[in-house]
Amino acid sequence: LEPGPLPLLGNRRHFRPGPSPQPPGSGARLTGQPARMRVLQACRRGWSCRDWRPAWQQSEAARGSSSWQQASGHPTGLRVYNSLTRCKEPLVLAQPDTASWYSCGPTVYDHAHLGHASSYVRFDILRRILSKIFGIDVIMVMVITDIDDKIIQRANELNISPTILSRIYEEDFKQDMACLKVLPPTVYMRVTDNIPQIVAFIERIIHNGHAYSTSTGNVYFDVQSIGGQYGKFIAMSADTVGGTNAGDKRHVRDFALWKASQLHEPSWVSPWGKGRPGWHIECSTVASCVFGNKLDIHSGGIDLAFPHHENEIAQCEAYHKCGQWGNYFLHSGHLYLKGSEEKMSKSLKNYITIKSLLEKFSANHFRMFCLLSKYRSAVEYSDTSMTEAGNLLHSISAFISDASAYMRGQLICPSVDETLLWERLNATKVNVQAAFADDFDTPGATESIMNLIRHGNRQLQAVAKEGNFSRSPAVFGAIISYIERFLDVVGLSVGESQALAVDRSSATVHSVAEQLVGFRQEVRKYALAVDQQELAVSEGRELSKDKKQQLKERRRQLLSERQPLLQACDSLRHNLSAIGINIKDRGETSSWELTEQLTKENRSEA
């Protein structure tokens, strides 16, 4: 199932590999630009981790990836790109039809932005595909980082406690995810609810000889103690960089497991004195508390691969004394604002909040935008790209509407090529299944759906007059059913189900009602109108007796002809009243009001 060229939908641009960087001279070391930044820039250009490395590092990368062992267990029929091996691997789970999945969660000190949304929506799509296409029950755990340097700094700026700040933005994050239709994890777990477990986890790592405490109350992971096991995501061994830095660490690569408390900072009691956990240890502890010494899937943004996920692995394998803790690491690509060379982030102040997005576009727009690129690709965000996504949603909705009208007999078309449509439907099912099984190829699957719609639209060519055409409603019913199932799998909704999803729906209702009542008023005015001669009578002009009789007969005839229009207006008024829109006719003019609003106003006045 090796993929072919990435399908293009509309005019979307996909990142392509650029030229390889020039290798440094012999004996070069990791100096100058930080290794983490080079990884991110490589991913920005769309290179694989293996491709971007100079030759002098590739041998180390090969040695690091060769230690990965294919999990024993239960095959799923999928192949996924594993960042540990830098290639696609068969997805094999420890338990039948069940996947253990750990997801890095947010550090809750501010509103979530589109960079977060892109990662979480993409992985939500993957999770839905696993569950709804391959029948895999996903047990997902997500940690909420509710104690961190950034949280403490922001709380001090706002003069509130870090606990209050983190609770506010934790709920804000959950609301944003709900608005984006991201399924919640099986369980959220806060760092501050797991401090005793974190302390015990660190104690075990120290006992196993892979961490040390200092006289200042800090605890560090001893990277050199695990030798060549460090550096799974970047070609770097523990002794690549020599020397030590200022401070109480033994080695520059050692990282904090426990931080001694500072003045006016939240702290907890530990064997090393009061302090708080380091960033990386929280994820290792929480994931191990739930899943033990084996994890099927770990996910996060590509910027978390090093050092965060690298350090997670080191901690877990040191704690469990195992050679391979996590079997598959999936990383989502960065989201960039169009024209920007930097990823979207709060620290760079180049972000758009999720709330701002939803004021302009729907959650369906953004989800379709995410579907149009592979989850591990970098993507550019712009109004144009969102409009393209909206156009595809409209095309899908319009086809479903036309096909439904054809099934009801409301759309008259020439005889359709039913055999061709059945063939295209069956081929689409095969292609979509193959695309999903090939590292969750959502752009390929979406293109297959759009191709099916194009074939269907070619058959739905309306004619002006009815003829003796044979009808084939069943095949269109099957196509509609399959497309709606696809939409459900990836978390999309089209048509009426998305019309009133946000608060701005109230303004939409008002606009529609205003236009509808205005149109009805013009119809009534026409139905009740008199001709100019009758108008002359109303203005006091003298007419002969015969002329008056003619006008009377003319009026009777017009009222008889236009009576169906008045009946339709009355019927519309009655039907709208049932859904809360009350129309009042006053002569030739009409006004309207929302009866529910009146009820609320009456309650408030009472």
C-alpha cells in the first residue's frame, strides 16, 4: 500500500522536499544552530527525519532506529508512519481490537490557538477512523499540565493563583475542543492530581541508577547512564556533546525531573525537599499509571518529538527497565499562517485563537481543511484555503440534496447509467478503505469521495419536460448512504445539521425571517391589488353605472384568480407560527416577531 503522488484538491499547495543541506566538514559536532531547531526546519520543508540529516549523522540514525522491535500481538490491517523508525510500519496492538493511546495535552495558561486545533482535530480524525472503520476501541489518556513556569508567570501577571488560572483555561480548552467536535479522551488527568505518583516514579528511576538529586533540591535524569538508548528522534547519543553547563547538573544533556521550590511558587513535599515536577516526567508517570510498561500509540505535535517525547521514552524505559516502552509515535505537522516562516505559537505572538476562527468559519470548514492534507504534513492556513474547504462542503451538500430530490421524484433526469454508478460506488469503497489503511491518507480518501460525487452529478442532469425516462433511485440512495457514513467517520456534518451550530445562528434566523416575510408581503400586496380604474373610484372620480359594474366583475375575477396566492400566504403564516415566528398582517403590510423572545420579555417584565 505504498502511496502514489499526493492528490491535489482544488489549488491547494503541498510542501515538497527541498535540496539537502551541505554536510559539515569531517569531525563536525552539534554546534551552532540547536539540533531541535534543525529538526523543526526540516519538518517545515516537508522532509522526513531521515532525509534531512547529513550523511555523517545518518549512520547514527540507522543504528537508533534499528533497535525498534515490531510489537507482538494483533495486526490491524493498517500501516502507520512511526517516528521511531522514520517509515511506515504495520500497526500491531497488544490487545485484540483495543488500542492504548496517550496524547500530550495542553499547558493551560491561555486560550488555545489554531496550531493546537490542527493537531487535535487531525488526531481526532485518526481516532475516529480507527474506531469506525477498523473496529478498534481506543483508550485515550490526555494529561492537563496545570503547573508550569508559564502558568506561574501568567498567574503573577494577572495577580491570581496558578490553580485558578489553570482551571479557567482548562475549561476553556475543553469548550474549544467541543466546538471543534473533537471527541474527549477516555480520561483527562491533571498533573497536580498525580504528584504522589510522580514522586514515586522519580524515586524508582533514582533507585534504578538513572537519576540523581543535588544539594539544592533538584533531581535530574542522568542521560549518560542509558548510553546509546538516548536519541531515538534525533541522531544524537548521550556523549555527542561534551562538557557541563553552569548549575548543579552533571551533564549538559541531563534534564529536570523535580525542581526545587522558589519563593512564592506552588510546591509539594518530596524526599528532596519542597518543589514541583519537571515537564517531561508528568507524561511518563501518567501514561505508566494507566497503561503500565507497554503503550501502543503516543501522539503529539512534531515540535514535541525532541526533547519532550525523547525524554519521556528515556524516563519510562529507565523506570520499567524495558528496551521499548512506546511502540508507535505519531506526530502531526505544524500549521503556519500563509506567508509566515514560523510555526504558529503563543511565544511568537503569531497565532489565531480557536474562538476567533469560529467567529469566521464553522468547525466543519476547519475539519475539511485538515482532511485535505496528511496529518504529518505541514500546512499553511489562510482565508483562501478555508474558502476552498467550504466549497468542497457545499459541493457535497448540493449533491446530497440533488440526489435526494431525484429519489423523491422531484428532479427529472434522463435515464442514468446505473451500472456505471454501482461500479464507481464499489470502487470508491475500496479506494477509501485502502487510503485509510495507508497511514490514514485523508486527502486520498476525500478525493475518492469527490470523484464519486462528480460521477453522480454527471448523471443528474435535469430536463425541462418530463419524458418516459427510466429511474434508478436505489443507486443514488446507496451513494448518499455511503457518503454520509464517510462524513460521520471523519466527524463532518453538512446541510441542515450544521446550520444553527453557533450563536450567530440567531442573526441568521432573523435575516431569513426578514427576507421571507418581505417576500410574502409582496405576494399579498399583488393578490389584494386593484387596477388603476378601481383606484380612480377610490379617489372620487365619477364613473358610469355600466363601468362600475364592469369594475365589480373585474374585481371578482381577479380575487378568484389570486385566491390561491392568499391561501398560500395564510398557510405560510400558520406554519411559521408553529416554529415561533408570528406574522401580523395589517392591510397590505406585514410585521413579524419571535414568540419565544416575547415570552422571555414578558417574564423579565413580570
